[in-house]
Amino acid sequence: MALVKVEKLTEGAVLAEDVMDGNARLLLAKGQAIGDKQIRVLKMWGVFEVEVEGAGPAVESDLSGIDSEQMAIVGAQIKAAFGAVDIQHPTVKEVVRLSIEYRLSHGRPAQPPAAPPKPARQEPAKPSERSTDVAAKIERIDVKLPEVPSLVFELNEIISDPMSSSGAIGQVVNKSPSLTATLLRIVNSAFYGFRSKIDSISRAVTLIGSKEVSNLALGITIMETFRGIPKEIMDVASFLEHNLACGVVARILAAHSNMAHSEQLFVSGMLHDIGRLVLCNYFPEVFQQTLAEATGSGRSLLKAEQTVLGCTHALLGKKLLNKWKLPLALENNVFYHHQPSTSPSPESAAIIQMADMVVHGMGVGTSGEQIVPGFDAKAWERLNLPTSALRSLLKQSEHQIETFRDLLRKG
């Protein structure tokens, strides 16, 4: 019997143990032979490795060849990133430990997450004046979606309609050639693991489900709205990388917590910092002020927003999603992800906050924030996820995150 990583499985290998999802539901039974379909199921559910009969390729040590200098570098990075939270809390402590392991094993110690340029510190406007000014302007912003302004609304209607057909989804998505191309690239990637090429959206819907495709399309469409932000203000590609990773982790956390609508948690993770892009796009000078405040004070960017704006990116994200009439649950997840206990759905908001913290620890992409701004232990404990499960969750996330990273580089 051997433990084999999913990407190294060969057809004909036989499972030596049952493969379960995070809710102890059977995915594949012991004794089942591995083929295209089985590999695809494992990848779709984020299974990282399985037990197979006989000898197999060894699972290499994650930390082989790491020297003390590298460990010191990455330790300093993690210490700085988690400086605003209680690292003695068992969950945070485990995330910190796993973050160090991840950065060391993925060769990231000497390359901390990319950050927007640090401007010279400026005197911020008074919070009351700035927040009134920005909030009023946000209400007047006429945000246009790329190519088809109604695309998000049409996708939202499809997501809300349990009777929507694959053809209807295909008709909406195909209005945007760029969205169609992006979705097909994702569906044909290792993220889903199909061996034969999927050449249409309707075929993708048939294979992976209408809500899966519609929610993925919704998130991508919204993010694409802000692609034109100059790189000197925000590296949108790195921002998208960070937020996609948050979506992946949130989805896996939701599945392990036996929560319904895991696709919606994926989109919530993907869009949780969308308010920061609103700032970058429409108020770049104000965003520069928040960066200057965070740099000069050594505090989180979230705290700097409160000082400069009198509100945070979470409120701006809420306003945007409300304006676009997206589901209230999605709007709430975005708004409450820094204060989950105050949310109508604390468990969902806690998942988004944890996903954000995990991805910060991994150092995948950047939202402009260099410090984990907080951890709501009370809300997290409502999920009843044992700390010991975090290692498995992170391993399940790695494959899907790396797949999206590759897609973004190719895109």
C-alpha cells in the first residue's frame, strides 16, 4: 500500500482505502480502479493524495533541503504578517505553522507577496469629511460591466432560477467572448481534470453543474470590470490571484463544514475585497492615502481605511454588490468578513475571514494588505472544525490554487 499524490496517479491503480470528502461522504470506494472519471472526481473535490494498493511513487518531504537561513527569512515574514492577531490561539497557531511550511516547501521565502508601491506619507483627510465625500460619490458611480452591462444581472437571474437550463446559461455566457474563453480554459484545466476537451459552455454545465458554472462566471465577470486599473495603483493580476485563492479555500472550508451553497462561498471569497478595487478605480488618490497611512503607522490597511475614510473596503464592496442587486447572502459575506460575529450568518463570514487569513499566510497574491487584520475566534468556533483538520484542508487547497495560478499566468 502506498500514499500517492493525485497528480501522480496512473490509470489502473486500485484504491486501498475509501476516499471521503470533508463531510465523511463516500467519493470513491476501496478496491475501485482509477480511470479518467475517478481522477476527475478527486481533483474536483480537492483531494490531494490517496492510498493505493502496491508500491507507488513516494511522497516527497515538503521541507527537504531547507536551510536555517531560509527558515529565518520566512519566519520573519510570517511574524510580520500575523503581528496584529493572537498567535497563541490554537487555530491561529496552526495556521502560522502551516503557512511557514507552505512557504518553505514552495520556494517562497525570498519573495514576499507583491505589494503596491509604497507612496510617501501624506496627511489624511479628517475621517468624517473623507467618509462623507467617498460615500456620496460611491452612490453616484455608474459602474459599467465589460462588453455587456447586463451580464451580471442575467447570470444572477440564472443562479436564482433552479429550472435554468444549460442552454440558457450558454446563451448568456457566450455574449462575452472573453468570458467564454476564460471559462473554457478553466474547465479544461487540471482544476477539473477532464481528459477530453470541453468545447462549449453547455457541455461544461452538463458535466459540472449549472450553479458551478454560473457562479464562476459571475465572479470572473465582476473582477474583469476592474482590469483597467493602472499597475502603479494596484496589481490587479496579483489581486485576482489572492482573491481566487480565497475562493478556493472558502469553498473547501464550506464543504468540510457541511454548509450548503459552497459555490456561493467560492464567489464570496473571490469578491471579499472588491471594495478595495472600487477605491483604486474611482478614488486612486484616496487609496494612495490609505497605503501611506498603513505604511507610516505600521498598522493594517484595514485600520488605515478606517482612519482615512471613516469606513472600510467592506462597506464599499457591500454598496457595489447592493447596487448590482446580487444575492443578499453574498453581500453580507463581503460586508461582515472582518467582523463575522455581527453577521446574520456568522459561519459563512467566518469562513471568508479564515480563507483570507490562510491565503495571507501562504503568501499567494496580494490585496494590498500586508498584515492579517484580525481573527474572530467566537465566530470561527461556531463551525466546530477541529484544528487538526487544517492541514488536510490546506493540502486540498494547494492543487486548486496552483491550477488557478497557472491559468492566470497563461491568461
